[in-house]
Amino acid sequence: MIYDVIIVGSGPAGLTASIYSRRAGKSVLIIERMVPGGQVSITSIVENYPGIKKTDGATLGSMMYEHANSLGVDFIFSEVLKFKLNDKIKKIITHDGTFEGKSIILCLGASAKQLNLENEKLLTGHGVSYCATCDGSLFKDKVVAVVGGGNTSLEDALYLSSLAQKVYLIHRRDIFKGDNILVQQVKDKQDKVEILYNSKIIKLNGEKNLSSIIIEDCLTKEKQQINCDGLFVAIGRKPDTEILDNIDLDENGYIITNEKMETNIEGVYAAGDVRKKQVRQIVTACSDGAIASVNTNEYLIKNFGS
């Protein structure tokens, strides 16, 4: 079967694009390597999605998936091995076979950046984590640290403060990049959360499991050891574009598109966190997905007659 639209990734961008495309009468396949919802599915609290005052990310992601599924979107849960995008009929090769589509929407998302410290990979899953909502429950009544200065690190610190005995929040600057409301909420948790400004982690200690971290003051170069059971890394994300060939990327690896979500290859679009843009939020991912779908529909009419 040749699909009208193949969407790679089932985060908010991909699911929104699938909903719009199915409502336009197009055949749609979503290829996802993990679980529906993308990054939103591991977000603890969502308070900025219009119309929903407060929910958890897993619930919102599940609602989006159920909406798409109810419209007849096909889903394949598999790893993409190779893209063949230059021909009129595009091909995506996965562990579970090759799938063909007249148009492609790349919603590949982004993965957590690492600290690139010695022992980091060895201790990942043994005290070092990149997802507080995934692994936080493993550290109930224990001492943990969070590193980062954006919304994710602030949200992680808040979430972990309800589980852990103590949370250290480590930021290399003296001002957070995250929303002021989250900063204030963290500061209000000073009985559980200790903020270490102008600090960076320089060493991870532990053989089988993380036992402590060494941090350095960025101004005085003074070092101190913090004994902790868990470290949650929230220093940003990088786009999952390593597998792509012939797609124009910016200096940070994000896909370059125009306002129609078109890439440099005809019939190939990109949406969501993988795209070069100013704001990466759930609502902007949904917007990207809707725009990409509308323009794939125009492309299909122009090039395939329907």
C-alpha cells in the first residue's frame, strides 16, 4: 500500500498532522519507535495547553493518540533504519519492513543532551536519569540532584520534591531561563529544594550505582561533594536528525523549513521540536502539525490529483 501521508513520530505534531490529514480523507501511517505522545508523554504536569487548566502529559498524549486512532490512522511501532526521500514515491525502511508514501512529515522530536562526563553512560539507569517522571518513583525518600536551568529542570525539581527526601537543583548561572511562575514555585519549596547557583557538575562517583557528585563553583572554582542517590539531567535536547540524508539542517542539527513546513525536498515536511524555530511547546508543535498537513494536502492534489 502506498499511503498519502507517512508521519514519522507520534508526538503532538505528528498526532495533530494525522488528525488533520484523516479529516481531509487521506490515508495516513504513523511510524513511532517508542510510545504515542512523544516528549509530552513523560511530562509530569501540563498547565499551558489552552482549554485544559492542568493535566499530566501522559493523559494529554493518550487523548491525542485516541483521537487519531478513532479516525483510522494506521500505526507501526518500529525503528526507522533508512529514508529514501528523493523519488516521487518516498520509502521508509524499518525493522518491520519498507513503507511507501506520497508525502512525508518528519516529526522526529529531540533527545536529552548528556553531560558528557566519565561514568555517565555506565551509571545511566543506575542513578543517572534523563526523565524524572519516568524514574522519580525509584528515589522515594532519597537524596537526588537535578541539573539544568530551563522549565524541564524546574518541573523536575518540583515533581521530585514530592517524592525525595531532598532535592539539589544545580544551575551554572545565577538566573533561570525557565518561566517565572515555575521559579517561584521552586523557591517556595526551600524546605525540600536547595538551589546551587553558578555551579556545574564535573564528576560522577560510583561503581555499580551513583553515590555522589562533585560540583564546581563557576566563579570561585571551589569544589564540593554532594552525596546523592540519583541525578536527573535536564540541560536541553538535541534533534533526532542523525539518520537523515539530503535534508537541510541548521548548525545545531534542526531541520530547516519554510512557513509551510516544507523542507528542501519536495513532498517532505517537518514539524515539531525537530524543526528550526524559536518556541518549542506543545501548542506550537500542534500548530506545526496542522500547517504541515494542510500543505501536504495541497501537494497531493497538485502532484497526484487527489
